[in-house]
Amino acid sequence: MVEFDFDLFVIGAGSGGVRAARMAAASGMRVAVAEDRYMGGTCVNVGCVPKKLFVYGSSYGEAFEDSAAYGWCNRGAEFEWETLRNNTASEVARLNGIYRKLLADAGVAVIEGRASLESPNAVVVNQKQYTAERILIATGSWPFVPDFPGREHVITSNEVFSMPEFPQRMLVVGGGYIAVEFAGIFAGLGAKTHLSYRRDLFLRGFDGEIRAFVREEMRKKGVRLHFNHRICAIDKRDNGSLLVRAEDGSTLEVDAVLYATGRQANTKGLGLEKLGVVLHRDGTISVDDNFRTSVHSIYALGDVTGEPQLTPVALAEAMALVKHLRTGEPVEMDYNNIPTAVFCQPNIGTVGLSEEEARDSGIPVVVYKSEFRPMRHTVSGRDERTLMKLVVDSRDDRVVGVHMVGQDAGEIIQGMAIALKAGATKKTFDQTVGIHPTAAEEFVTMRTPAS
């Protein structure tokens, strides 16, 4: 019988890798984790956590303004970039330490350095070889920036949280949720903010009505939106500013350019190809229903496989994989009705099918909607609105999609996701007593179909 150094060797200490390592160690496996950058992966260090803190920080400007209508005098409030940046970095460092302690307490061996595969059962880190019965790839994804003249002058989400100076003029490039969120962040912090997207409307894949509603709300917040806008070059000027040139001949002069144009699987240098691990055309790793790659002893999960790039998805996959390794039973993962929040301002919360997806699937759709000014702004006077939407299958009255744009949408949609998982019908919503006065009660008081 072959003796290995470890039962499971995990490459990558992000959300999925750490959860898999801890769960496996708790079940009695000998486990190691290799990490070459930082504990907690993208989410903790350059993703969900610092981004949400920045969203909180950027919301205070409006809060100070609105508070005057409620009797508060707050003249002279000023934003200090260094304070937000440094306090966020301190919180990230604290979380790094927690992740490291969690692994240590679970008995997981932490090996710092970039790992590569030597064979189906061997990994090399810092020129030292480790053997394992099974190897798990959980290296996540990496920001993608297209190749064009001046590419070297842009930053990505990896660098944006640690910029030495606050840009008074900011350009965000991209049409996904990361781009939309950062455009809101910098506008809220006081920068003259532009958002450039090469298509006609951002947030592709979200409900069309939600996308259009967010477009108008972002414009109210002062974000300058440039659609069908294709950047061809960026020049650095003598004064340090950046001159951005578009294909239509227009130019923008800004202090910083953030590219949020997607993320690619972080597989470079792992040695997957030489072992025959099959990759998809986009670079993600091909796995079966049990997260096994084309090489019997090698597994992969999380962003690196191309599934929804969400921390809770990686966590769920990690727990399902360890259960499979421990029991031999098939993995049970349900990717339907995964709730999602976009922390633009106001927030988006969504779960289930968009109206377009439902109709394209042949579902006879009934739509219920509510659009209104939130109660807090009836006094503040701010022209911000909330939109709520239910997509219902008329054949069985089942709610197949719930969508919201408004404050705390993510918090509200989490509960809606449970309802959809349970198969709630529109009648179930109608029979539920609302909490008054809240925005959330609108979801149980809509009675007249919009379409």
C-alpha cells in the first residue's frame, strides 16, 4: 500500500479551499493547504469584505446630507481616504489571522508558497515535494484586463483598495456587478466618476427592468454613464493624469482607471496541462458532478471551475465534496435559485428567474411590481426610488423570480430565497402578514398584475 504525506492537499486558501481543508481535517484526514498570497482568498482580501466596507463608507455622504431634514446639524464633514483605506486594511489583516488560526486549530498544515503539480499525487512548493492521495485545486480567479496601448496604466480590484491617493476623477471600465459597484463607491466618496461599457446596458443576465432601473438611479447619484463606449488607448500625461481615448474619437481625462472586465480562472503555472487535466476554452477546469477532474486523484471547485463566482457557492461545494470523499456518496449540489446581491447604490437583490429567462423557457408569466419612494426619503427629499418585482408561473401560481432594487435589498432577498427553495406560491405571499412600515412588506401586498 502506497503511503502518502497527506490524505488531501489543497492548493489555494480561499473560501472554498479553507472550508474543504477544515472539514476534511475534522473528519480525520491528514490535510495540507498551500497558499502563495493571502489567507481567505479574493473575498476576504480584495473582494466581498473590503468592497462592502467601501460601500458603507461611500454611503455616509448622502446620509450626512439627508440627516439635516431630520434635525441634525453636521456642517463641515470631510472624507479622508487614508482613514477608510487603512481601517479597511486593518480589518482584512484581522480576518487573515482568523483564517490562519482556524486552519491551525483544525490541525491543517499551512504551506506558504506557489504550488504546482508534479504528478497525479505529488505537489511541489518552494522546491519541496509533498505527496497526497487526493489533490484539490481551489485557486479561484484573477482579474482580466484586455491587451491595448496603455494597459500598464490601469488598476484592477486587486489594487484599488490600497491606492496611495484618492482619485478626484475616476473611470471604471466594465459592465458586470464589480464595475457597477465601484462606480457607485467612488461617486459616493466624492470623485467625479465615469463608467464605460462597450455594450448598450450593463448587468447582462439580470432582469431587464432591474437593469434599466439601476441605470437611472446611478445617473441620479452623479455617475456619468458611457454605453457603447470602446476604449482603444490610454496615455499618461506629464501632470500624471490619464487621457483615455475611445474608438468614437472621444476622450476622457481622469486620475485613475479601474478595469473590472471580468475574471479568469487562476490556473497559470499549476502544471495542469502536463498531467492531462482537461480545461475548458475559457481556462476553467472541467470537473464531473463530484468535482473530479479528468485525472482521477485531482479535484477542483469554486471560481476555478466556472460555476457562479460567489463565496457561498464555493463554501457549499467544499462541504459537499468532503462529504463525498468521506462517504463515497454522490455530491448533492443545487445551483438553482442562488440568491445574489449587487452592492451598487441602491442595492440589487435577486433570486430565481428574470422575466426574460422565464418567458424564454416557455413559462406563462404573470408579473407583479411595486415602485415607490422609500419612507426615509419622503422627509429627506432625495429622489431615490425602490423597485420590487415578482415573476410568477401562471400554471401553478409558483413564484419563480424575486427582484429588488433598494436599500438593504440583499438582506431582504435572502429570506425570499428560502421561500423560492420551499416552492412558495403567489398565494403563499398573499397570505403572509407584512411588517409595517417596511419596504419588505411590499412583497406580500402586491395584488394587481403588472403584465
